Amino acid sequence: MTNRFATQSLKSADDTAQLAQAVSSVLTTGDVLLLEGPLGAGKSHFARHAIQARLGRAEDVPSPTFTLVQVYETPDLDIWHCDLYRLSDPDGAIELGLEEAFETAAYLIEWPSRLGDLRPADAVTLQLAMGAGEDHREATFSGQPSGFRTRLESVLND
Amino acid sequence: MRASMTVLGIESSCDDTAAAVVFGTPDQATIQSSIVESQTDLHAAFGGVVPELAARAHAEKLDHCVELALRDAGLTLADVDGIAVTSGPGLIGGVLSGVMCAKGLSAATGLPLIGVNHLAGHALTPRLTDALHFPYLLLLVSGGHCQFLIVKSATDFRRLGGTIDDAPGEAFDKVAKLLGLPQPGGPSVEAAARNGNPKGFALPRPLLDRDGCDMSFSGLKTAVLRMRDQLVEADGGLTEQSRNDLCASFQEAVCDVLAAKTSIAIKAYKGLSPATPSFAVAGGVAANQAIRGLLETVCTENGIAFSAPPLALCTDNAAMIAYAGLTLFDLGRSSDLSLSARPRWPLDQSQAPMLGSGKKGAKA
């Protein structure tokens, strides 16, 4: 994968949750994290823990597969949790208002392949792949050099 | 006796566009017309249910739906006493176009306007269809929702618990996808399960051993995926019998979780000492005969009346919005033209959601 800058082997769902908390801590307005991986890889699980960590309270974070977008207002940042699984093409993403809103919040986007050309150039991709063990996942971060990438590197590589 | 009202309802918060006319009082209302323009049939031919996202498409269909609903009821706007519209939660584009349409009609006619919570529409439907008395226990289980609610009044809902991740309808759709069955997944998984052995595969029952009414279905989907991969590796492919057994085992796991949590919810509900203990299940997943049958059994065992609105009123529709609007108007409530769309709008805002996983703060 091009522009890969960090990898982690996750041994459990809790490991995935801890990674999500670390990523969440550096999120800021304008950040776009694309969550890739097959059904069951833990994309929603990751997003849920990232959002809950930032909210600082126990709020339900349901799967956005049916609603496509759920918006969370944290004390200092709006987080959009998007799931484009049900979209067939980028027109749908335009209708959702993703294009205009990319600059006003942070984004966690599942099934980002449906974004097509709307995929922001400085977005970071987190690929979650199934590992050898039942709850094992391989996490790979990639993206062009950007402020978001630099902030992620600071928490992922220590 | 309270005066009867005629209310026009508008719903466009998710995939469907709908309009309906309901007449009566909160205790006795009848549906005069109910129009639902669905995308499902159109897209089923292409192997998937594609959401109707376009606010523009909703807006175009809304005018037509309103016109048809009034025509079917044999009425004109001059006969209507109020306009109810879903103002959340849901897809923002869809909700907005419904709210704009309703505001336009209200501004043009001077009719009162009321914004209705989509979930309140579902939650109050058993009053419309089965004349249930408050308080009753409701399980709302659909593609996007799964929660237990005690409905105390038209404006007072207590959430006992719900899914902490996927809704069962979503799990059915994704399992169908994983097993190469057609969408929508609910009916196709149910059909395959009929020819399968529910004990064929051991699948997890997440959160079954926990107190409370919270549920989790995401891990069940992942377990089905693992099992499929093991079968494909062992047998060189997925046999029809294995697929049927997997569907039956999956469906039974969902049934077991819903049944166990319904028992817990009934106990909590009975703590309120309701005069006529009643349970209702609403939402598209209530169409599943195995789930419906089991819930009915659980109610019988617990000495509580079971009801399920007809399927057309379990899934998204505007009659429920018109009826909920009617009950709110009856309480003297209304909205003004500043009514805004709310993508997120929990019914029970008094209560912090209960998180079943307890994984938050795992480092601590």
C-alpha cells in the first residue's frame, strides 16, 4: 500500500478499542479517516470507541448502516460517523452533503470506496484486515503527508 | 368528549416517502388514507436495497404523495385541521424535504404544524391499531432500530435498553450478503432457515448473560462470517444445507436474545403495576414469523397481552406520523415555522443510555 506510515497487530477487540481511543485523542476539525475492511473487520467497533472516548460519556453509538450518517457533538468537535455501505455511487455522497461538510467536522467513514472523486486528498485510510486468530486484526494506516498524518504518527509510534 | 380532528401526516426520514390522513381522537382514530412510495421494489431487481437519498427526489415525490393521500381520503386541504411531519431522527436530506413541504403547506393554508419524532410515531402505533392503554411495553425492532420502550404517554417514553451496535434487521441483511442470499435479507434468511437445523451451528448470544435489556448483534454477524469461511475451507464451498443450517442457527440466536431480553423488559415494566399489561412489537423485523411466534410465547408465559400492528403500519409510513401529530395537537402542542430537522433525536432524553459492553476505559 502506498504511503503506509503505521501498522499495528491487534490481538483482541479491546486492542482495537484502545487504538480507537488513541486516534480519537488527536482528531480535529477537517480530519477524514477512511475505515476500510470487510464485513466484520471491526470498522464500526473502532468508530464507536473513537466517538465514545471523545464524547467522554457513555452514549450509544449505533451502526450507521441504515441512517448513513450519525453526527456526534463532543465538547470541542463535531464527529460525523458515516457508513456508505448502501450507496451505489458518489452521487449519493454528494446528496448526503459530505462534500460541503468536510471542513466543518471530523469524519469517520466506513465503506469509503463509494466516495469516488470526493475522497479528500489528505484523508488517512485505516485498513482493518482479518488476522490469524478469531479476534486478531491487522491495522494499517496510510495517507499522504498531512497535519492529520503527523498527529497520528505522534500517538501511533510511541 | 374531545373533538375529532383530521390530520395530514408526512414522512420522509428514511428510504420511503409517505403521506397519510388520519381522523379521530387519540382514543379512537381511523386511517383515511396512507400512501407509501417505496424504492424497494425498484431496486430489488438489482440485488440490493439502495436508499433514497436525494432530498430532491423526496421533495418531488412528497407533493405527489400528499395529493394522493388527500384524494384517497376524499378530502382537500380545506378539510384538514393540522399538518404533522417527521422532523427527526433520520437522514437529514429526507427529513429536511419533509419539513420544508409541511412548512410550505402550513404557511399557504394557515394550518397548524407539528413536528413529530419518527420513533414516537412507531411507539404510538399500537394505540392506533390495537387501542392499547398507557403504559405499555414496546419492542421496536427494524433495520435501523432495536429498543425496548415503556410508553407512558404520548410524550413520556422510558427506554429500558437497546442494541449497542447493529440492529437485527441490519444483521439479517448482512448475513444474507455474507451467504449470497438476495436482499432484503430478512425474508431470504427466514426462508432458508425454514429448511435448516437451528442447532446446526453453535453461534454466540451476545450479552445474554447480562442483566438489563441491552443487546448486541454485531458479533453474531462476525461469527456467521467465521463459520462460513470454515465451511468453505472444509467443504470447498458452501452447500445449500450448510447455508440453511447457518441461517436457522443465526435466526435462533437472534430469537433467543430477543426472547430473553423481552422477559427482562416485562419484569421491569410490571414494576409499574399496569392495569392492563400489554406488549407490542413494531418494526419490519416483526414480520419474521419465528421471532413473532417466540415473542408471543414469552408474553403468554408472563401473563401479558401480545399485539403487533399490521406489517404496513410496522414499517415506515405516514399514518403513524399523522396519528402522533393528532395526539400532540390534542395536548395543545404545535410547532411554528422555525421547526427544524433533527438528525439525532432520542425518545428518552432523561435517561443516559446504558452501555452493555463495559469496555469503555479498558485501560483503566
